Amino acid sequence: MADITIYHNPKCGTSRNVLALIRNTGAEPEVIEYLKTPPSRDTLLALIARMGVPVRDAMRQKEALYGAMGLDNPALGDDALVDAMLAHPILINRPIVVTPLGARLCRPSEAVLDILPLPQRAAFAKEDGEPVVNARGERVAGR
């Protein structure tokens, strides 16, 4: 199903959980490993606009490089932040999922459930064992 795209980092547990939740619907998304294939400026700006979040919220603020580069300076404008993400894609927060129902930064991983066009087909638990979807394919209460 090419109408779902995930900007994915396979080293990230949240990203792996989101990919598994997408696949739990029976869909096979387009997987873009954004560290290997970073988005263009236009694509990154379009993703941020579609998610409806400030540029800074699309950044991985827990990444050591964020502080080391002084990106925590509130005086920095959006252009400088976008430039940093393009130069260092590790600064792009993940995973970002795009479906016909919207685009979302899927942190926590169960946020993807709000934009998936197909229902969950089976129970699902995160890698750490935390249940997200029950055997009826329904979101677990509080998730």
C-alpha cells in the first residue's frame, strides 16, 4: 500500500513499533530510512506543515547534537533549524508517518493509530511488552 509512508530509523524502538503497527493492518508502507535518504528542504517543510507543528517540535531535541550546536537557542529562526536538520538528519524527530488521513510525528508509537486508514488485525504489544492493541484489534484503554 503505497499511500502510507514512514520516515524510519531502524535503530529506534519507537520507529520499529510504529512500522509494526502499520504492518499489523496488512499494509506495507513505503519505508524511507531518512538517515540514508534525507528529505529535501521542500519535502521536510511540507511534512512539518502537514503535521501542523512548529519546526522546533519536528526536531529531536534529546539528540546530543541539538545542544552541542546551540539549537536550543530560542532566538534561532525556522530557517536555521531546518538547515540544521538538512545538514544533520539525525536531528529530525521520528518516526513521521504520512497516510491519506494525515501526517503525524508518532511519539508515542500508538499515535499512528489515529491516522491509519485500515484497522488493526491482531493484538499488538510494543517491543517492551506494553500492550497497545487487544485481540479484537482495538486500542487498549489509555493508549
